[in-house]
Amino acid sequence: MRANEFRQKGVPGMSRRVGLGLLVFSVLLIAPAHGADKHDKDNADHNDAFIAGPANEAAIAGRVRHELLMLPYYGVFDDLAFRVDGSTVTLMGQVVRPTLKSDAERVVKRVEGVTSVNNQIKVLPLSPMDNQIRMAEYRAIYGDPSLSTRYGYRALPSIHIIVDNGHVTLEGVVANEADKNLIGIRANGVPNVFSVTNNLRVEQS
């Protein structure tokens, strides 16, 4: 079976090889970089990576995506993704709360058509310094007037800030390359950060 390969827009060096029978979705609680989101998680535009597969997998993926988006404690400091292969769902990403990992598995197990769940979600280590970095990064990014007006006043955060032992990864979708670069500059300006990986994608026009 010939595999399809795709590269996420705006993420240099990141590619995934996906078989035709495999669906990969990046599930981020992000609204479009422009326009209103109606405060409805289920109606948000997430610019998900998608490779068409069998209809049953597409149906399962849609239901899984809906359930993950509706998790009440999934926020700006978490990042979730999943993969569908037949009736098996693999959960991936990083979360701050252990309960979010277990909640994600619980709701996905209830999805019609899912027979097994492989939960590979990483729970980020408890660290007072990481917590300080999270708040400092949030203030640096969402506190910038030029960024807060576009990304800060919405029900769903557009930019996710993942902090792991002093290393910061930015995930999400932004309106343009200039915003991506500005956010990277703000993130790199926070003290006590060892590295910043800017995985922000530019919204497709």
C-alpha cells in the first residue's frame, strides 16, 4: 500500500508518513486566527492535519475529536493529538494534569466504533520553576497588546504553551508569519528558559 506523506504548514522539518488506512489529527483548542468563534468548541476551526482513510475511520476520528475538544480542563498549557488506525485510537501529546490524561482515555473509550485506546499522553513533571515559566510565557505572549487583541479574547486559546523541564514548545495556529515570529521573540525573552521550539503553524488562506 502506497503511503501518503505530508508536511504541516509552518513547521519546518516536521513531516509524518501516513498510510492510506491511517488518520492523523492534531487536536488543539484553537479558534481561527480571524473572525468570531461563537464560543463553541465543536465549531472551532483547528486546521487539523488530515489524510483521507476508510469511512469508518473518518467517522471515528470525528467523534474522538469532538470528545477531546469538549474536555473541560484542556487548556493553554496542554497539547493533545490522536491517531486512528482501524478501531484503535492512539492518544498523544502533553498535559499538565494526570486527570486530563485519564479523562481523555475515558471519553475516547466510549466513542462508538472504538475497540481499544493506546494512551501515550505524557503528563508533564511537577515543577515550581516550570509553573513560573508557564505564567511568565503566558504574560509575555497574551499580554502583548498586538497579540492579545487577536488571540487573547476568545473562548479557545489559539497558542498553546508547553513547558517541560524549562524547555518551551509553542503549538497552535496564527494568522501570519509575522505573528509567529513575534510570538517566538516574546517566548525567547522569558528568563530561565533553556530553549524555545516554535511549532506554530500559519493559518491557511
